[in-house]
Amino acid sequence: MPPNKPSRRLLDDCFLHDKERLKHAEALAILRARVQPVTDAETVPLDQAAGRILAQTVTAPRDVPLNDNAAVDGYAFGHASYEATGGFFPVETRVAAGHPAEAPLLPGRAARIFTGGVMPEGADTIAMQEDCENHDQDGAPFVIIPPGLKKGANRRRAGEDLASGTVLLDAGTRLRPQDIAAIASVGLADVFVSRRLRVALLSTGDEIVRPGAELHSGQVYDSNHYLLRALLETLGVEITDLGVLADDYGTIRTALEAAAETYDVIMTTGGASRGEEDHLVTALDDLGSRHMWQLAIKPGRPMNFGQIGDCVQLGLPGNPVAVMVCFLLYARPALLALSGAPWSEPVRYQVPADFEIAKKKPDRREFLRGILRTDADGTLRVEKFARDGSGLITGLREADGLIEIAEEVTSVAKGALVPFIPFSEFGLPPR
């Protein structure tokens, strides 16, 4: 059974742009303005928190490290005694990590200490063991420490990494492995995070069949569903498959209306163009509000964004390349924002083009599949996948990221710097 619908906090007013096609920046602005967090929050154990989004600020309840301690294996001593004795110290005690000295270190004495060991009271400096000479005198150990050590050498201060009361992580942070380590370092076993976003996946089209079924003339396998499911899994959302719907207005309307009662987001593929068999946008208009439709980009023009009550609907195109481009550029930041994270934009890197474009249409932003190459002299360049078809999954497989050609650009010369967005900016592993 699907989960119960939670309380929502989305805007419910109607907004519809009056432009034939929205530019890339305009589409992002609409998404950013309209999308608000819709999830509740819950406490989870730290070992289940990777990838989750913090629902409240985490503050360090204690110093990290808690005590002054040794950064190296060696000998701890008071620097004042070091200056007085010239570096000759009887070794009085031994301090290992987890076993603090039981008594203060006497003046003129040293302690054998190991990395992580708590600095004994009376010691403020450590000499590395490989720089010291060990001897015995009358059966008692002593050490000769070379000159030149500054006071405090090789000592980690209490609170050096984090001082008590420091804001460790802000609400809205998506927890990375290093963030989990930081939370563990202050002794917190649980964290308060946003509930996982509930996303329903729905494919449309009379020609669409799922892998495993027999393929007849005119049919295609539903690669988009599996592409989207894999992309959604990188965001840690809960995914429900609502199957493939026929190109029928009544069927699509009924499915959308039912899903809107349960899920935070309905994500669809196909059926969002202007054809007589494209019923998705019509059904959305009848049931709710449409905020965005038809983008001045290539690939991905027929993408739509709307809502049915407080359920967000994201309608992606039908071709796989357009699906992935629209998901990465528009759906992904919207889903993260819905989950409680701040709005984010991928970093663009300027890379010399190893291709040329003699003529490009103005007023349209294009995203080409880019493949990185390194010249013999070490110069990094980007070439574009040779074919531009938005149904060619091969281009996605061979690419390292997206080449972005802005609306005002009408040609690209070989060697010119072009913006390149590696897939790693979207949390995807390298090729």
C-alpha cells in the first residue's frame, strides 16, 4: 500500500508564464521561486544518515579534540626545562592513547608519548622519536632531545578542530561522509533529518513497454524509467513505480489525481508536447496549476512543471538524452530544495573546445554531450559527441559531462573556451 499523504507547505496559487518558450535562466528562476520544502522530519541513527538532509543545525557540544594531545610518537616535556637543561631529560613515565598520565610531569623530566596520547600536566612540547637519542644511565632511561624545537611543537590543542559551541553543520546540509565523521567526532549518535521525499514515477505512451516483455513493431522499451530511477537513487528519495499509462486523457487524469493524494512529487516522461495524443499537460491544467512548459533549450524543450494541490508534478520529455539533461539541470535541484536543501547550481569549468560549430540558432541554450581529452602537452580539451540526436543513449554513456552553449552564442571556434559541467557536479561517478 502507498504511504499516507503527509502535511504539505507548497504554495497553492496559480501562476502561468505568458511566453512561448522560457529561457534556461527563466525556468530556473520559476523553479527556485515556487519550490518550498514539503517534508516532515525524523531522528535517525548516525550510521543511517549519509545522504540525508539536516532538518536542524548541529552544534559541537564539546571540544574536538577534548584534550591537548600528541600529534606524533615521541617525548613530551616542558619547554622551560628544555631551555634550562639543553635537552637532557630522564624519562619519567609512558603515555599511550587512551591512557592519560596519572600524575603531573615533574620539571626537568620527559614522558614517552604516543600519537593521540593526552599531554601530561607540566608538558607543552613534543620531540619526534626519530630526532631523539635514547640512553640508559644507572639503569634508568633518559633521552637527548636536539636543540631548536619551538614551544608547542607537535602538540594538538584541545578544540583545535572544533571548539565547544561551534556550529558544525547548518540545517539544509546534505550529509556527506566527511560530515558524518564530524558529527561522530563530537559524540552525537543521532541526527534530525528531513523525511525522504516520496516520488512517484509514471511513464506514458502506447508505444512504451517494459524490459522483459516481447517487443512488437512500433514499440520501444522504457529506458527512461530505469534512467530516472537510477538518477533518483542518487538523491536518497523513496521511489514508487506507477507503471506505464496509455495515451488516453481519462487514464492519465485518473492516475495523476490519485497519485497527488499520496506522493510529494509525480515525475512523468513523455506526453508533454503539443500533439493530439499528448494529454499530460491538459490533465495537469484541469486538475491543478501549470507553472512552466516549453523551454528554449536543446534537448528538452517540452518539459513542464506544475502542481496538483501541494503535490509537485515534473513532466520530462520522452527522449532519453532530454530526460537526463532536464533531470540534472531542473528536476534535481528542485527535488533537493523540496527535501529541505538550499538551491544549488553546478559549477561550470572553462575548457578549450576540440570542435567547432559554424552556425547555431540564437535565443536557444544548447547542452551537448562532452568528452574530455588530454593533449600530449597535458592540455585538457573537450570534444562533443558526434551525433546530436536526443534519443542516443550512447552519447550519455560516452560523455563526461555537458557542454553549455548560451543563447547569445551563434558559433563556436575550435580552441575557444566553452563552459563544461562534469557529471560529477550532479553526484554521478566518472566514466
